[in-house]
Amino acid sequence: CSKGVARVVITLRYGIKSSGNMTMWGFKCSVEYARRIGGRMEAGAEALSDRSYMDDILAAYPTALQRDESADGLIEALKLGGMTVKAVAKSGLDPPEAMSADGITVGALGYVWNTREDTLQLDIKPLTLGKAKRGKPAAPVEGDVKAALAELFTKRILAGATAKTYDPMGFAVP
């Protein structure tokens, strides 16, 4: 990005190229460009550079004004790279409709974030045991878990069930 070489990607289909790495490279280029321009994009460039994980950007600020300036700067910085923002969720407010299926929570880094209450909880999916067949996951366990485990009690299945919960902050341990 700083070498003056132009690269244009119109559509990036998942699985054909390393779309995550290409997105992160686009973020890096946008950050460099925004920092050269300066002004109100500086806070957005910082959030994009230091507080992003793939397509999630999580940042905390002491005041609502700083939060809003950073969000606006982030949107402007991403525009420099030809990217758009679906929506921005903010603490203390209801989540944008485009980001929330239930109007209360937003998914963030494997957690469920209640934006109004500003709380995080693990995103625990229904327990499934066994292998997926033809791309379909095994049916969720209903009723007595102990009885379901009696049939499929192996280290591999238990490790797989535990690993399904993404917990990058370490709120829970297996």
C-alpha cells in the first residue's frame, strides 16, 4: 500500500483466496493513508489498527464524544480503502437493526454483547455430539445429557464439543 502499487479487487469469494488476509491488508493500507491525511480520521485509524480482529472492531473510550468521533473517523478511514461499514453498535444504546437479530444483542468476537446494558456473555450453542453427515451437523442433544454421552463418550467428541465455544478473552476454561 505504501509502495504506490494499485491493486483492485472487485469481488472476493470466500475460500478461493485468503480473504481474511486480504481484508487485513486493506485495513493496513487504509490506516496508513488515514494517518497521512490526519484530522478526525486519526482516532478511527487507531481503532482499525489496534482494536480489530478480522471484521470486528471493539474499542472503549472514556466519553461518548470520543467514542462517536472514533466511530466517524473509522467510517471515513475505511472509505479511503473503498470499504463501507454495515453499522456501528455503541454502549448504552440499542443495537442497529442491521447488526442484531433480536434487537437486544450483537455478536462480537464469539461473545454476545448486550449493547444497552453493556454486558458480554459467552455464545454457547446447543450441544451436539457425533460427526456431521453430508455437511449437516449432528442433531442437538435433548433431554438427559448423561444418556447421550453414554453412547458417544470419547475424548475426541468431548474435546470437539468444548472447542465449539470461542472464548478469546478466557472467561471460561474447558
